[in-house]
Amino acid sequence: MILKMRDIPEGHSEFSLECDLGSVKGDLPPLCGTMHCEGDINRLGADIFVHICYRGMFVLQCSRCLEDYNALISGELEVTVKDAPGRDGKASDDELVDFYFDSALNDEIDLSAALFDEIMIETPIMPLCRESCKGVEIKDKDIIVDFDGAPKRSTPEEKEIDPRWEALKKLKSNT
Ligand SMILES: [Zn+2]
């Protein structure tokens, strides 16, 4: 998701755009079409506060039946961007700002890395195509039944009759 800083006026403004997740696309589940992002921006000189609401359709694999299905993933996030000479890109975790850009060198800022973190959090660890998914479908022909009378490999242990059954046998023969 790329914002053109020149297009962002001082004060409050709103935006709506479609993006393809650019630099982080390859590290996320496949995206169907584009991701819709909208929100509002408050700009106070060099400080830019961006509120983003995003939604996109992703292809996930059901953890029960292993079939692919489309899942809508959406959420929102706040990103702070600062125009600072000589700085560009994602800030380190201990800084108060999320992204830097240098308006003297670059007019675009790529916020895809922030979206990536949010989408990863929203993506279910155990995706389910539907709550009632019964899991992998087993067809009748896949089931091998040990029919009675079929030749069975017998071991000496199996031939031995449990002594407890012997007692029952005696009882039965006495009646
Ligand atoms: Zn499923």
C-alpha cells in the first residue's frame, strides 16, 4: 500500500484505494484480486497519522479437509509517518514513529509492511472452510474392511485360547 505524500494535505483528509500488497505479497496467502484500503489521515507538518481500514479476499487451506477456500480478512490499524531528512522506510520497534520518509528525496511511502503484520495476526492459525467441516472426505472405496472368512495371517499367540474363556466353555457345556 503506497501513499503519495504530495497528495496529502495539511489537516484532515480521507483516502480510498486498491492495492496489491506490493512488497509483502509473496509472504502472505494468495490474494484474490486487490485489497481495499480506506481511512483518514491527519497531517501536522512533518507528522502524518494514518488510520487504515483494510479488507481483502485470501485463499486459505482448510486445516480439516485440506481444501482451498476464500476467506475475507479485514481489520484496521494506525500508522504514524514522519518526514525526516535522511530517513526512509520502516522505523525500528523502539521508535515512536512507524515509518519515515524524506520529502526532499522521495514522495512515496510504502506502508505494506504495516499491513503485513496486521494481516498475519488476523489470519487464523487453524483455518476452517466452515465451522461444520467434517474433515477429509472418505469414499467407500477407500475403506478396506477385514471381512470374515478372508484369509488372515495367524500367529501362534492368536491360536492360544485365553484360559478365562476355557472356564466359560466348561460352564456352557454343563448346561
Ligand atoms: Zn474444510
